[in-house]
Amino acid sequence: MSLVIFAILSAIFTFIMVNVFSYMVRKEDAGTDEMRAISSYIREGARAFLKREYKTIAFLSLIVVLIIAFGLSYEGVSYVIYTIIAFIIGAFLSLLAGWIGMDTATISNVRTANAAKNKGLFEAFRIAYLGGSVMGLSVASLSILGMAGLFFVFYTISKDIQLSASVVAGFSMGAAFVALFARVGGGIYTKAADVGADLVGKVEAGIPEDDPRNPAVIADNVGDNVGDTAGMGADLYDSLVAGTVSAIVIAAFAKNADPMLGIGYALALGAIGTLSSILGYFLIFLFKNLRPERILLNTVFIVGGIFAIISFILTYMLFGNLNLFWPLIFGLVSGVLIGYIAEFFSTGRRIMDLAEAANSGVAVNIIEGIALGMRSAVIPGIAVAISFVIAFKMGEVSGYGGFYGVAIACIGMLAITGITVTVDAFGPIADNAGGIVEMAGLGKEIRKITDVLDAAGNTTAAIGKGFAIGSAIFTVMAVFSAFSDMVTQRFGLEFNPSLMKPEVVAAALIGAIVPFFFSSGAMRAVGRTAKLVVEEVRRQWREIPGLLEGKVGVKADYARIVDITTTGAIKNMTIPGMTAFLSPLIVGILLGLEALGGFLVGALVAGIPLALTMNNAGAAWDNAKKYIEQTGAFGGKGSQAHKASVEGDTVGDPFKDTAGPSLNILLKMMSIVSLVFLPFIYEFHNWLVNALKFLIGG
Amino acid sequence: MSLVIFAILSAIFTFIMVNVFSYMVRKEDAGTDEMRAISSYIREGARAFLKREYKTIAFLSLIVVLIIAFGLSYEGVSYVIYTIIAFIIGAFLSLLAGWIGMDTATISNVRTANAAKNKGLFEAFRIAYLGGSVMGLSVASLSILGMAGLFFVFYTISKDIQLSASVVAGFSMGAAFVALFARVGGGIYTKAADVGADLVGKVEAGIPEDDPRNPAVIADNVGDNVGDTAGMGADLYDSLVAGTVSAIVIAAFAKNADPMLGIGYALALGAIGTLSSILGYFLIFLFKNLRPERILLNTVFIVGGIFAIISFILTYMLFGNLNLFWPLIFGLVSGVLIGYIAEFFSTGRRIMDLAEAANSGVAVNIIEGIALGMRSAVIPGIAVAISFVIAFKMGEVSGYGGFYGVAIACIGMLAITGITVTVDAFGPIADNAGGIVEMAGLGKEIRKITDVLDAAGNTTAAIGKGFAIGSAIFTVMAVFSAFSDMVTQRFGLEFNPSLMKPEVVAAALIGAIVPFFFSSGAMRAVGRTAKLVVEEVRRQWREIPGLLEGKVGVKADYARIVDITTTGAIKNMTIPGMTAFLSPLIVGILLGLEALGGFLVGALVAGIPLALTMNNAGAAWDNAKKYIEQTGAFGGKGSQAHKASVEGDTVGDPFKDTAGPSLNILLKMMSIVSLVFLPFIYEFHNWLVNALKFLIGG
């Protein structure tokens, strides 16, 4: 229990640091009036989107609460109430972290731009980093605070360790629920704005990116914040929570080891990772003279190293052996490896080949890009498979069972979420700073500084995405583990989801279809919303005199585009979101718990290569385009090859920023829903089987 | 046993009919000297390709024979020899069917063109149908003759029903081996030629399709034969064989029912389907006055109906109940349904929407097309899942076990392969006839007739592809069934590939990656070979004076392009082919039989939606392009929308004709290899585990 309290105190301390960092950002100078104005447009747009999104989430949450109340009612009143409280707090803290992080991000962008103008590269870097770390540390501290706090309170009241652990799963469902909408809604928003702005601006009118004459430009910058910052933050918040909650649930039902120790260990690891992440800010001063990219990478590696060393000591102190240290390290290394492979397939020789394919035409570029993405799934898939087996075997040795090992591997990958989200949120801040420099007309020299920061952000974003997908895999496996464990331990059922059973294989097949269905919906939503953006931009150019010509004093109606993309994103995220929520319930009730296991594994194994394909193909197209633009290869900007590469990049946008990352959440959401509603599915399925028997028999 | 003999006699009778039909085609007039010359170019090209392909297959088969001899050696000499004989005959008969069918197809095309010129639509239709039925009936009769004949001989010699059944699995592996290379090699060939010819002809030089000035035009027409005819034939041959062999293996090990009856029943169903298919030719005269499309569809439906009725009677006579009739019908209906859904997603409203997307640009067209393809996987996946469960349950009731029911469902879908392949092979003949009309300059009126036939062929091709993918799903499940059955029955092992076991889930994940890896290879091969074609065409236009201008008497060097595409296809099919062959062996040996089960299911569930996505997206892009061309929508030919739709079609080509269909075979191949090498994998894995234990322990 002292470990749980340690986790709570660490989280509180981290949250204090969040406020300190946030204050440090705020006291920086925000620059000229024009810069402030532009920044406030972005800020207002982001806030408007988040408010609308939060309202929708709040409304849909009500439905979920009703389902919980109805579905879990026979588990007893306190079980229902605890679960609902956990669900609401899980969702609320995620929204809060997103709000704080994004609000700070939209304050940091203009200050980064101003620092670039007045104080040079490192100061600009420092402010962008600070802004990112507010997001990163909010995510990490609030997630741990929530889990550890709830467990502490529930356990203090009920004195029932298994009950307390089971209901904390509701916290994870709240996190997944918010993450789903933040990722999917944010992903649709950001890409609809981006694609729309590009199609009508760059391609049709021939004006540069971030040009204030383009009415979609603010929405595009808002998109960077709501998609890349808030979406990614909610995603990793969810993964860390799901991994930790799985460990808690599994440990609570452990028979051959101390449950409380297992729970405390899982929470303590997250706390150590978070405390290590705080150090990141102080480390950047050590590397002051290096390129921003290297500062970020070094910081991440050192924080990872510190975490590994302290965990090593803690593990040995608590257990007297290192059985659980190995899953931890395999998880951490897998995350880095997946990020590295993502990076590998979107740089160097691969990109030159893809640019050459673009030179042969659009179709060849698309074919080669998809083929590249598909190949990129091979090594991560095999690596995860190996880590999974090792984590399981070591978990068995530890006494907590194989599945606990898997959950620890997941925590190993995610404990340093504080720093991963920091460097990830750094990217959109730098990107936005560049946009503000452009829109405020601060000149090319200043833009160069923000471009260097932006490039650094792109590199770390690739690693961040690697962690996000890697963590999704481990999270699903961890939650699936908790699910299996709960069926056997809590219900004492024989749980044998064997592939010899037809309903398991059939459910696996249905599960495998879901990621395809979901991706289809996400991509179409982008296409449709982008179309509305294009039409509105055309209308404004037609109806607002002097706008396209760039007459001084003529302003575009930015808010209208922000409104269109917001509505489009919110409207289109509901159906895929509810599919993710309802499909495991339906499959479980109709086909039973073992089939539900097949369903989850089917979705997992099909979803992972699909997500990797889409993420990496998208990144590769993006970089091939940049390669042609920056090196002038195959005729550079304006050539046929460049046009083909722009088309590839546009196809890649919804691949890598909407459908691909949304799959992470889909997979996590479906498994956590299965876990939380396990008792409900079990009872309802039995009732159905009996009713059928009665009908046939009678 | 009398059922087995009935199957043999039916197959022999059918093969006689093949020769009669073939003779009937040959005695038709082949038209003018120019037409004969063009036809002979295509024929020589197709023969050249097949010869090269067959040589490669023969060489690689030797390696397989060595692996069999080595891997199965301790099973005893007769087991090895029987398996090798079965493998070689299985491969040989497939090659023979492909050769006969394709040879007749390349004779029929010119005769169809000539009949269109001199005798009108129905006569042209009749000849194309006859040509197709030579292929269809060769495939059906030779497959049944081989299986029934081998089983009869082996059983007569050994009197051991289980041994005879087990070694007949080698026949299925031979079929799969040929199918893999025919599909992948043919698929690469046909699309490399097509894409290359289009890119350099239609797009670059602006000359129409099938223009004799384009040196790639013969290769393009050859491609229709080697890809669509020989490839599809080998594919369905393989499915029918795999489904039937699975039923034979499962029945042979049955404990609660008569093994010989189960074996005879499976073979007799195929024989009935084949005999029904012969009737198809006589049915077309009944519908003489309908549109060709309707004639084909009616014929298929009536043949299917006749098969269903006779099977109904046979089932009731043999078993006194209809338990096994239901799987049969569910299989048949699933095949039709998958074909229908494929048709649905590539026609009507969906295509108009896609054409509208093309109007918004290439990228939007690509995004919407992929999204459409992904959605199209949902209903077939669910339908197959349901049929699978029903077939399994009815199989359990029958006493032969659930897996036997699945195998029967597979046979139900494939028994009428004779007619499915007939109407499928009809397409390329009509397509080729159109090409000959164009190249020989027979005029627009004649071309209209062949265009009507071609359109009819496209409709039935969609259904054929539906059957191919549907059958692959059921085949894999049937083979997987036989696999599971053999592990438990023959080795008496506890076989519990439970998702609670980490190695099963890990292997499922690795299995799911294989279809992505494989598709990646197939698509890249098309891109690369097409590039060589483009370069060679450009060279010829540059270096052969008067060629591009269309000077009379100047001929392109068609053979050179045929040679390039042949080499490209053969070279590029080896690595994916051997991957399919070796990956199950490696996974099985390293992780064990249960993990191998997970591997196969993982590949299956990920491969199916991927294949459906690629097939249906490709067909939709193709039809959207045709819609714009034919209706003049969005500006018709030459408009921006049309250009975007051509790019979509080009991306779709390797999707729908190379990677998509190859996945069928990949899945079938991996499962049949697992089945045949089961004893080897089992022994070798045990050896490995013991060696490891010795190393660690010692």
C-alpha cells in the first residue's frame, strides 16, 4: 500500500510541476499585436472545437453510464456506483489533461515564434519544449493520480481488493472513450482542414501554405493542435491507463503471489517513469549546443535510461529477483524499435525510391507507397510477437501469471509517457510557431529557425507514433490478459478460446473485419469534410472582394471554416465510435465469451499490420514529397514528379493521421469494453442460450 | 467404393466431352490471314510464357520433392513414395488442364472474332462459350479424376484407408503449388503488360487500346490468357481439390461414421457438379434470344439448381437425412452471395459516387476507392462466419464431425467449378476477340459485337472472383479442419490452439503479417516489370522508324515485350512463392503445432478482408473509369475526372488482378503445406524442444 501512496504523492508533485512549467510559459512575451491576434484565432478555434467535442462526449457518456447502470446492476449497487465514478473520473481527467495541454500549447506557439525573433534558436526551443512538457506531464500525472487515488479510496471503503481492482477498470474505459473521440474526431478535423486547405490553396490557387488569404489556414493550424497534440495525448493517456489497470486487475486475482505488491509495483513504475520525465526539462540545458533534433532524442534516451535503472533497483528490492524486469525492458525496447522501423521506412534510400516512383506517375507512386507500408509491418509484428512470448514466460516465472508479465511489458513501454508526449507535443507547437511567423510576415530568417524546430518535431513525432501503435498492441494484449484472467479467476469458468471451436474462428473473422470497416469510415469522413472546406473557401474568395488578391485589411472568415470542420469531425466520429463500443457487446452476447476472445484477437492481428501500413505509407509519401521539394530531385517543385508526390501525400494524410492512429484506439476500446462489461455479457449470453434452448425444447 | 468408381467414370466421360468441345472449336473458320497471324502471335506468346513458367515450376517442384523425401522419411518408404507421386500428379494435371484450356482459348479468340464478322452475335457467343468450357471442364474432370483415381489405386494396393487418404493430401499440395505460380506469375505478367501498355500508349502517346503500333499490345492480350484464364483455372482447380481432399482426410479418420461413405460422398458431389456443368453448353441454346450476359447468368443458375437437386436426392439416399445437405447449400449460396456483393460494390450508385470523387482529383478518388473496398469486406466476412458455424454444427450432427461439414460446404461452393470456370474463361476469349478485331481493322460494327460479349464476360468475371475468394476461405477452413483432425486422430495428441497460450497469439500475429508482406511483393513486381515495358516500348518507337507513325508494313517487335514480361513475372514470383511454402514450416517447427494453428487462422482472418478490399476497390475504380468514358459524366473522356479515374484504375490493376487473387492461393498453400508436412513439423519441433531442454538442463 505504501507503493500506492508513493504513486499518489509523485503524481501530485508532478502536477505541481505542470503548473510551474505552465506559469513559466505564460510569463514569456507573446510578441506584437498581430502575432497575438493570430495566436488567439488558433486558440479560439481549438477551444471551440474542444468545447463542442467535450459536449458530444459528455452526452454519449451519459448513454454509457446508463448501459453500465443497466448492464452491471445485478453485481450490486456499490459495484455499479464505483464503476460509474471510475468511468466519469477517467474520462474527466483525460479531458482535463487534454484541455490544459492544448491550452498551453496554443499559448506556447506564439511565444516560441517571438523567442525565435528576439532571442534565437535555443530560447525558442526551450519554450516549445516547456509547452510540450505541460501536456506530457499532465497526461502522465493525472492518469496515475486517478488510478492510484481511486484504488486507494475504493479499497479504504470496501477493504475488498478484487472489487476495488475490478471497478478501476471503469477508469480505463473512461480514458478509452475520450481517447477514441479525441483521436478520431481530432484526426478527421486535422486532415479535413489540411487536405481542404491544400487542395484549394496550393493546388487550385497556387498560394503557399499558411498564407493568410486562405480562409482554411486557421483551421489547418487548429488541426495540428486538436489532432496531433490533444489526440496523441489522449491516446497515450489511455494506453498507460489500460496497461496499468490490466496489471492491477490481474494482480488482484493472483493466487500464488501477493496481490497488493503486484498492484503497488505497477503503479510505482508509472510514477518512476513520470518523475524521470520531469528531469527532461533540466537535461536540455546539457545539450544546449546540439541540433534541436539531437537534444530531443538524447533527452528521451537518457530519461529512458534513468527509468530503466531505477526500475531495476526497485524490482530487485521488492522481489529479490529480476523476473519482472525483463518484460519491462522488452516492452521499452519494443517501443523504441517500432519507432525506429517507422523512421527507417520513411527516410533514406526508401524515400528516394519512392520519389523515383512518383517520377513514373501518380499511380506508380501510390502502388509503391502502399507496398512500402505493407513491408514495414513485418519486423514490428515479429518483434512484438517475440516480446509478447518472452513477457508471458517471465510473468509465469514471477508467480503472478503470464498475463501479468504482458501487462508489465506494456507499462515498460508507457511509463515514460511523460517525456514521449512532451517531445510529441513539441512538434505542433513548432509547426504552429512557423505558421504564425508566416502569417505575421516576420520574414525568412525567423522562419528558418522555426523550420529547424519543426523538422526536429517531425522526427520525434515518428517515434511518438511508434510508441502509440506499439503501446496499443501491448495494451490490447494486457487487457485481453486481464479479461481472460477475470473469466477464469472471478467466474471460475473454464475459458478455452480454442481455434478448434467454430464460433471462435468465426468471431475472429468478424473481428478482423472491424478495423477495415472503421478505417473506411474514418477516411470517408475526411474526404467529405474536406470537400465542404473546399466549397466554403471558394465561396469566400468569390464573395469577399479583395480577399484572394490580398488587399490590406480584408480578412477571411476563418471562424466559418473552423465551424465546418468541427461539425464534420463531430458528426462523423459518432458512428465509428459507437461501433467500437457496441460490437464487442453484440458479439459477446450472441456468441459467448470464448468467441469474444476470438473477436478481440482477430481485430488485433488484422488491425496491427493495417495500422502500420497506413501510418508508414503516409509518412513515406510525405517525406518523398519533401525530398523532391528540398533537393530538387526529379525536377523539384512544380515538376510532374512533384505533382505526383503531392497526390501521394494527400492520400497519405488520412492514412497516417486519421485512420492509422484511430485503429490504436479502436483496438484498445474494444478490449476494455469487453473487460468492463464482462459480467453483463456473461449473464446476458447465458440468458440467451437458455431462452433458445427453451424455445427449441419447448 | 462404388461412389469412388462413379466419380472416376464421370471424370473420364467429362474429359471425353472436353475433347469433343475442343474439336468443335477447332473446326470453325479462323478468318483472314491477318487475323490468323495476330492470333498466332498471342498464342505463341502465351505458350512461350507457359513453357517458361512450367520449367520454373518443374525445377522448384524438385526441391519440394526433396523436402518431402527428407521430411517424411521416417514415415516409411511407401508413405514418401505415395506422397511424391500424388504431389507430382496433382501438379501435372493442373498444368495439363491449364495448357489444354489456354491453348483452346487462344484458338477460340480468333474464331470468335471471325464468327462475329460472318455469323453474328450468337454464333460468336457460342464459340467463346465452347472455348471457355474446354477450360472449365478440363479443370473439373482432371481434378476429380486425379483424386479419385489416386485414392482408388493407393487403397487397392495398401488396403489402408487412412494412409491412402493422408497421402492424397500430396495431390492437393501439387495443385496448390501450381496454382500459386500460375496466379502470382500470371497476375504479375498480365498487369505489368497492361499497366505498361496503358502508361506508354494511352497516357503518353495518346493512341487507343489494342493499337498495333504499341509493341506491348500482344503482351497485353497474352496477359489476359495467362492471368485470367490459366491463373483462375489453376486457382479453382486448387480450391476444389483442397476442399475435397480435406473431406477425404477427415472422413478417413472418422470414428462414429463410415469412412468410405464419407470419402465417396465427397468425390461423388464433385462428379455431379461436373456432369451438371456439361449441360451448360446445351442450355445456352434455350436462351438464344437473350443478352449474352443473361444467357451466362441463367446457365450458371440452372446448373447450380440441377446440382442442388441431385445432391439433395443423393444425400437423402445415402444417409437417410439431410444433415450434410445444409452445409452444401450454405456453401453454394455463400459463393453466390460473395460474388453478388462484389458485383454490388462495383456497380450503380457506388460507381457514380466514385466517379464524382474522381472529379475532385486523383487523391480523393484513391481515398474513396480504398474506403469503398474496405466497406465491401464487411458483409461477405459476416456471411462466411455464419456459414462456417452452421456447416460445423451440421457436420457434428452428421457423425463425421464439425470439420467434415466445413469441407462439404467448401465442396458445395466448388462442385460446379466446371461452369464457373467456363463463364470466367469466356471473358478473356471475348476480350481477345475484341483485340483481334481492332488489330485486324475489321471495323466498328464488328467491334460492337465483341464489346457486348466482353461486357458479359466482365459481369461473370466478378462472380468468378467471388467464388475464388469465397472458396479460398472455405478451403482454408476445410484444410485447417483436416489439419486439426489429423493431429488429434492420427497422432492422438491433445490439440488445443487456445488464445490463452502466448505462442498461439504471437503466431496469429505473425500469420496476419504474411498477407501484407506477400501483397507488397506482388504489387512491387508489377510496378517494376511495367517500368521495363515502358522503357522497351519507348526504345522501339525511337529506334524502329515509322512504327509510331503507323507506316504500312512496319511491325513492332512484340516478342521482345513478351519476353520482358515473362522474365519479370517468373523472376518475381519465386520469393513470394517460396515464402508461402516455407513460412508455415518455420513457424511450426519453432513454435509447435498449436502455434501453427494460430498462424494459419491469423493469416486467414487478416488475408480475407485485405483480399476483398483489393479485389473490390480495383473493380470499382475500373468501372468508375468506364462509367465516365461511356456516359460522358464529368466531362467524359479526356476530362480531369477521366484522367483521375484512369490513375485509379491503374492503381486498381495490381490490386484486383495480382495481389488480391494471389492471396487466395497464399492462404490455401500455407494450410495445405501445414497438412502435408504435419508429421515432419511435429517430429522436428519435438526434437528442437528436447535439444533445447538438453542444452539448458545440461
